[in-house]
Amino acid sequence: MRRSERSHLTLLSRKDAKSIGVKRFFTGKPCIRGHIAERFVSTNSCIECMRGHFQTWRAKNTDRDRRKSRDWQKANPAKIRESIARREAAIALRIPSWADRSQIKQIYAEAVRLSKESGTKYHVDHEIPLFGRRVSGLHIAENLRVITAVENKKKSNTFVL
């Protein structure tokens, strides 16, 4: 967690967090591995440490993780459809009337072309995220770029200067 992100967190003890019924709390003190991050009330574990444990587990259990994900998707088709519909509606609200839709289509076509030619998966990324915490961008050609899927997943829903 970056310093700018920590500055908005309220200092709270685990006991107080339990009493008000929240799932996470922030003491401002480092964990045993030195992370200054929120902790889970249920386990007192640092979020950064848990993220590391999850990434390690996921690397060792890739097939199992994919299988669990596929099983969840098969068991929850309504949630998947709802999520897709919500995103499509949000994108529709973020396309201004003056946007050049033909340019947008060309950018998506470029991602498909690069994926086929290189064998590496490419995504179209919104440089300024559509659903950012601090800023929300528009779905216009000037806000789109073609990057590898790996880069896009790392970037996630963040705005990087």
C-alpha cells in the first residue's frame, strides 16, 4: 500500500473493529514482515502477507484454481450475466456522443490482430479506468491502448501516471 493510500485510513484497534462489525482494521504499525497495511479482524493477518500467501498458493495450484473458477462460473451463470450487463451499461454511459466509434473499433481490431499474429494475448486497456476510485475515464479512442493481457491484469483498475 502506498503512503498516499494509507493517509486516508483511520487508526483502529482490532477490538474496536470487532465491536463495530467491520472486516478490516488499520493500526499504522508494521506486521512481523514489515508491511504497514490493513489487517483482517478475523485472523489479525496483514492484507499484504495474505496476498503473498494467495499468490504462492495460486502458483502451486494453477489447475485447481482454474477448475474452481470454472465450477463457480457454471454454478452462477446469473451472476456472470449480471456482471457483464453492469459493465456494458457502465461503458455505454461513458461513451460521449462525440466519440469516434470507428476509431474505437479499430483499436479493438488491432488487439485481435496482434493476438493472432504473436500468439500472445492482447487486451484493450483504458489508461484512465472507467471505474477508478479517484478518477473515472471515458470510453473514447484517446483513452484506449493495446497492451498485453499480463500487463493489463497487473494494472487492474488503477490509474498509472
